[in-house]
Amino acid sequence: MLRRFLCTCNSGGASTVTVTASAKKKNVVFLGSPQVSASVLDKLILASQASHSIFELAAVVTQPPSVRDRGRKNLMPSPVAQLALDKGFPQQLIFTPHRAGEENFLSNLKGVNPDLCITAAYGNILPQRFLDIPPCGTVNIHPSLLPLYRGAAPVQRALQDGVTETGVSLAYTIRALDAGPVIAYEKFQVDDSIKAPELLSILFDLGSGLLIRELPFILDGSAKVKALPQDDSNATLAPKLTSEESWLSFDQEAPVLHNKVRAFTGWPGTRAKIQVANSKTNGFDLLDIKVISTRVCNKGIQSRDKNEILFSGDALQIPCAGESWLEVTELQLPGKKVMRARDFWNGLRGQKLKLPSQLEILA
């Protein structure tokens, strides 16, 4: 069950503003790259096309084309660039600098006379020379309740910590990392089954709603006056995930591992090493698996071997620290598609599973 709470630092009432035919629309530049950014851009384009809109989209800035799929050699535009092209946005107004401080890019940006820049998961550091260009400033949709979880992976780190409440903030961008005054925020509580990609999508969807609602106040300057400064003493950081973090260690308790699986879904994922009995050698073979979906077992389990992996219902049951058990309902073998734990177990044909010792992992 998703519970939502809305807060704005503005007290200006309704945000719908009607523009007379003679009023000049403000120029807005959007910066973003992944699919969650594309969803924000889609709503921004729709709002700009409304009859009462007070702004127009002057340019789109995104990451350069890259190889996104294995086995493909062709460079592909970012999801944001692809959406802009699909919507008929002029290709010459889609900028793809490698760095936001490039002279040519800054010159092109000045050429479209932006009143406001909006960022949503853009993926590039914005230098002061950039921030000095738009007179209404630069605002960012950040998927956390600032000053909590400043940094590159706020959703993942929040889930990894097992938080039951997080949110999305609309804040001005300054040179310090995610430290600008907060214009508005929305918070909500989540259950313990939601994964990072789903939560990320929800938060950016809510964030785009905040953005559209607050745009009139941002463009007339009143938001800058009423935005609330962050309390740096309460700030926490959300550093970028690394592939080295993806391994699960079962000397941790099951809730910790379950939260990590939810947080690392997508990239880099979570991996584990287990052992499968080999009837030919009367030993065990080491097997790397990718853990896709889990839950914490809430019932007591008795096992004669503290390292034995069991199966019950629809899940592998893996012993963890503190006499806790992690249930794995979906997994992926090397070179294979994601499969249900039941199908994996049936394929073993009675072969036992157990956790390897540290020496067996290193052997």
C-alpha cells in the first residue's frame, strides 16, 4: 500500500496560470538521460503544449549516444533523446555534450536564451558557468527527502537501508552536491517488496507532478524566495553502486540481504555462490547464481546441517546469520534466463544444495 504525503514550501495557492496572447513564454531547457527522465520530459512536453502554458521547451540536453545492448555495435540515442525525436523535437536543439562545461555546448545553451533549466537524472556535473546562465536558476528532481540520500543512488541506498518512508524533492541546484534550497517535496511509505526500478519510476512520476505544479512560481521568482534551505547537519550520502558490492554474504541476517536484493535489482544485481552435490565425485560443485527475488522467512526452520539449503513451497530457503532464513523465489544461472526457484529445484533431481565455506569459495 502506497501512502503519499505532499508538502510545498510555497503558499501561493493554485498553480494554473492563464497567459494572454501577448505574453512571452519562458524558455525552459530540460536535461536528463535514462528512461525515468524520459517520462518527466514527456509530461513537460505535454504541459508546454497546453493552451494556457507559460513556457516552451527551448532545448533538450542528454548524454551522448552509446551502445546500450550487448552484441550491438551501433550507437543508440539516450531514452530522453529518443523520446524528443519521437515527439518531433528539432534534432539541432538536442544537445549531447560529453561534459556540461564544454565551451561549444555552453555557447549553444546561451544561444537558446534559457530562463530555466530542469534536470532529472542527467548524469553530468554542472559547473558554475552553466548555473550562471538561466536567470530563474536550475531545478532538480531528486528521488529522496533531502537532505537525506544526497548523491548518485538515493533510491538504491534507501532500499538497502530498509527505510519504510522516502520521497522526492524539487530543489534548486547549487555547486554543492544536492544541497540547494528545497522548493517542494512529496513523501510516502513503501512495503518491503518493492524493488529499486519500480520505486525509481514512481518517484520520478511524482516528481514530474511537483515540477509542473511549481513551475509558475519558479518562473516568476517567488519559489526562490520561499524555498527552504537544507539542514546540512542531517545530510546523508548515497554513493554510486559498484559491481563489487553485488555479492551476497550469508553471514548477514536475512532482512539485510533481502533489502540488498531489492536495492540492487537491475544493476548491478545480486550474486551468490552455492554448492550443488555431484554424484559422480561424491563432492560438491561451486555454482554462481544471480538472485532475482527474495523474501524473509517468518517461520522457524529446523535443519540438521547449518549450511544446508532447503526448499519449501515456491522458494529456496537459505540459512543466514542470527538463525534467520532468506527465501529465494527467482534466480538466474550463468548464460540462462531468469527462472522460478521451483523449476531450479526440480532440475536438481534430488541433488543437495549447501552454502560453501570461505575456504571452498577461495579454492
